[in-house]
Amino acid sequence: MLVDSLWDEIRRYLKEELRIVDYSVGVKYSYVIVEGEFGRAMGTAYFPLEDLTRGYSRVPKISILASMLSSTNIFERSLGTALLNSISQYILWNSNYAEKFSIDYGNIIEEVAKICKENSKIAVIGNMVPLVSKLQEEGFKVLTFERNPRLRIRALPDSFAYRIIPEVDALIITGTTLINDTIDHLLALGRAAKVKALIGPTAAVYPGKALSSLTHIAALKIEDTKKVAEIIKLGGGRWDFAPYTKEYIIHIAKSK
């Protein structure tokens, strides 16, 4: 699976021993904070309540990350993805690997508008309502797909996405697909799309070769780890901790 290949690649860029200094599974998000020679970095990951089961996660460790990412325990999948993101963020920003990539600071909507014409068909995987509304305001035909029935307001069941995706001009994918292993098939179906973007807090992964079929990664760099940790522990989600982050876009095709 893509996420397994990605970790196999990322671990080769890790040139020092990192220690985990804090972690939590919140109502909406998980997070992990790592620390190394060049400071601390934080990674977050969505917690898909529709997949909630009994049980709980093992204590996160880098030594068991491969098995957490391949686990069928949703607590471990979410927390493991948060750990993968924290390591990715450390490599990107603390170890200065970000210099290898073409990075802008802004919103993915601007990138879609540069590449796709008005009335282009766009598939959004995950009912990200503010994003969908802004894309529609730009004149795009947006089809939204959502797994969780409780979040399916004005969206279609994700099972219908597989019929539509091969026809779209842009495919915008929530980072949560890294947790539920749907990203592999989605990218295969959307190979003809002009834009293939992985987005959101859960998308804060290192843009390795395993993700080379993407055109963009649009994620969040967390600037106040203490405040974001507090908000997640108190039940908050992406829009609650957004003021303490910075949006960035990595252009895969333009990177070195």
C-alpha cells in the first residue's frame, strides 16, 4: 500500500534519533510531537469516528510505526499517521528538506483556478464544506463524496466516486485516505486528472516518490504546538486550531 511505501522512503531521510515528547487521540484529531537536535515538530491526523471500534492504541513508537500504519485498529492508524506526519514535518522544516521543493503559502483553490477552466468537473473526496463552496464560487462543477453518513450533507456516498473520478479534470483528496487505505485506488482512477491534490492537516506527509502521481500536497505547518495540542485534547478540530498553523502547498512536478 502507498502509505507503507511512503514510510519506507521517509525513514531513509531520518538522519537522527527523534524522541516522542507528547501524543493524544482526541475526539476529532490525533497528534504526535517529536523532538530532535533541531527542535520540535508536530503532526496531526483526523480520527474517523465512522470507523470507531472497541479497543485503544499502543503507545506510539517510531520502532513500531510500520505496524501502526498497517494496523486494522483505527486508533493506531490515526495515531500512526500523526506520527508519520510529525516525522515528515521535522524532516521538511527542522532539517531544511523543504528547500528541495517548490512551496507556496496559500490555498489549493488558487492552484486549481490556474490550471482548470471554468465549468471544469472537480471531484472532492471528503465533504470539506468551505473548500467545496469556494470551488463552486469559482465556477467549477463540484461533485463531493463522503464516507460518513452523518457528514454527507449535499454530498454523495463515496462508493459512487469510482464511477465519476476517471472523468474529472481535478481530483482533490482528503489526507484521511492515508488512514483508511483508499488513496491507492483513488489515484489510480484519477490518473488522467490535471490536478491531483492531497490536502488537509492529515496530508502533512513528506512528498516522497511514493506520492509522485500527485500534482500537489496542500497541508498545514503547525506554528504553536502547545495551543494546537490543547485544542485537540479539548475536542477541537481543523478549523479550531487553524489560527495556529500556516497553509502551504508543495508543487510535486516543479520540485527538484
